[in-house]
Amino acid sequence: MNVVFISPHFPPQFFHFVTALRERGVNVLGLGDAPYDSLRRELRDSLSEYFFTPNLNDYDALLRATGYFTWRHGRVDRIDSLNETWLEVEARLREDFHVPGLLPADIARLRSKLGMHDVFKQAGIPHPDAIPLKDAAGVKAFARSVGYPLVLKPDVGVGAARTFKVSSDAEVDAAFSEPLPGYLAQAFVRGTIVTYDGLVDRDGHIIFRLSHEYSDGIMESVLEQKDLAIWSHKEIPPALDAMGHKAVAALGLRERWFHLEFFRLADGSYVVLEANLRPPGAFLTDMMNYACDMDVYRLWARLLTGEALRDFRYTPKYHVCHAGRRTGRSYRHRHAEVVARLGGALLQHRELPPVFRSALGDEMYLIRHQELSAMQEAVRFIQAR
């Protein structure tokens, strides 16, 4: 089996997907923008071949690289990156080389927030109303219908990049003082962000799922530079599980990771915010492993290589939490005190890659506890100002 893996070196933990494929006897062909010598040894040892191109946005270069892999190794069976940035590139290459998986038409429908809006509405899944951004008058009329505030965001984008909130006609006029191509306006929803993350097999059956909760929204974390915490739950509320199943079915995903974001409202009901056709970001794949004492990287490799996993079983045992801190802030407890206080509950402490810092902080403490209250107390200790 030949698998082309795009950008195998980033995010930094994704090399585990490659090593897991190699363990299954897969011929993994890397295509990345990092020089080969800069790749970590485990990754280099797991790649059958690596094609370096300085710019992964240069589609002609990727086309030539994949053609070369085909000439050298035979038919390509799968193309993946599991990375939001390269979803469109993957899809174009699949179409050009007749490889199974999401194609450009699927990406256009499912990655676009307006496309998701239509999918969820047609499936009867609660979702914030949204319209494409054309002019200030149209946005003001939309606000009269759904009320302020509104969120203005790119129709296609990741995280909270270039996203902001408007709360009045005057702020709408101010927003239109600069071009906003490809934007939409969406009703603002007040609630707690919870996720529904997992894997579906080739028949669309969910074989693994887990839910995480955010202390604040990513938009608020970016705009207000808050100290974010993200933690896993040992149990998924039945209402969220039912809505998550319905959303995955509506999206029509096959042999795919999914990362769905929901708002939990004050009355305990849920509204779906958006779908991402990839694993959850940051270090949540590692958090999944720690939460369940399992290996989701190997699970994905088993799925991709055709193993029947309908009877796969696992048990979430811990609440695992990413607790972020930001450089330059005065925290009550120094690093050494935090380490001493956490003891064996501290799994990792690391500086985050620059691309993560705006949303997630400059450093991360990864912790786990069996009891939610103990985890919450540890987060308060880490982030106390």
C-alpha cells in the first residue's frame, strides 16, 4: 500500500501517524516543505521516500512530486495530511490521481462555513444563522432579524484567524472600512464550546469518539489573549452524542477523522458551530491517548489499511487538560512550584510552536486526573495571576 503524506513533520506530533503506518507495512511517501535533514529521526526512518518542496502551495510542484512517486512506487492508494491547511491540496491530488477520499467538490461543500450551514440546516441540526457578506446594509438587515452581536469571519478558515465581533450598526460601518472578501456574518451564540471528535470507518460508522470542553472560545482567546484550558470528558452527554452522530451522518464522512464544535447553551441544549474534516488541533490527539490509555495514531493506521474495527472498544479513564500560560504575565506560582504541586499528574510541559501561541498560549501544561474537580483545581493553580 502506497500512502502520500503531506507535511508529515507538522504539527510536530503527527509523525506518529507516519510511524504507525510504517508499522503496518505501508510504503509512506512524504511530501513536505522542511528539508529532509531537519526531520526527526523516527520520521525519517519511517518514510520510504521524501520529496522536499519549499512551497506546499505550489500545486504544480506537488503534482510533479506525486507523479514521481507513482512512477517509482506504483499506484498511490491514499493521500492525506490530516491538516486543515492542506485539505484542498489533498483533494485536488486525489482527483488528479484517482485516489479514494474527499474530492474538491466535497471540500467546497463541507469546508465552507456557508456549505456547513446548508448541510446542518437541511438535516434539522440547530446551527447559527449566517449570510454571505456583501455590503453593510445587508449585514444591518440581518442583524435586525437575528439581533446583535454578530460574528464576521472568513467563509473558509481555521481557528479564529481574522474573526471579529460587531455589536452595532456603527461597528458594521467600521468593519466595512476595509475589504472583507469571502466573509460571512453569523449570529453570535452565547455558550460553552464543547467538541465531538473521532473517527469513522469506510462505511461511515463511528468507531471512536471523545468530547472536549474549552474554558473560553478560541475567538475570545485570540482577541483578548486569555489563558485557555481545554479538557476531555470521561462521558459524552447523550444529547451531544445523538447530535454528533446526526451531524457526522449528514456530512457523509467515510474513513475520516472529524472535529465538530458545539455550543452548550445555558439550558443544556446544543447548537453545532462548525465541522472540521481532520483530527482536533493543538495536542488533542496526544490528550486522547492519555485519556483512554490507547494510541489513536495506530487506530487511524489500522483504519486506513482496511482492518475491520466495528467492534473496537475503549474506555475514557481520565480528564486530560491542556492548561496554557502566556509569556510576560505575572503568575502567582513559578514553574518549579507548579511542577512540585502537580507531581505525577503532570504529563508534559512544553513551549508551543509559534503558530499555536495566539490562541493557545506560549507554554502548555498537560495534566490528567480521574476526578474533574481535581483537574479544575490544578488548572486554577497553574493559571492563577
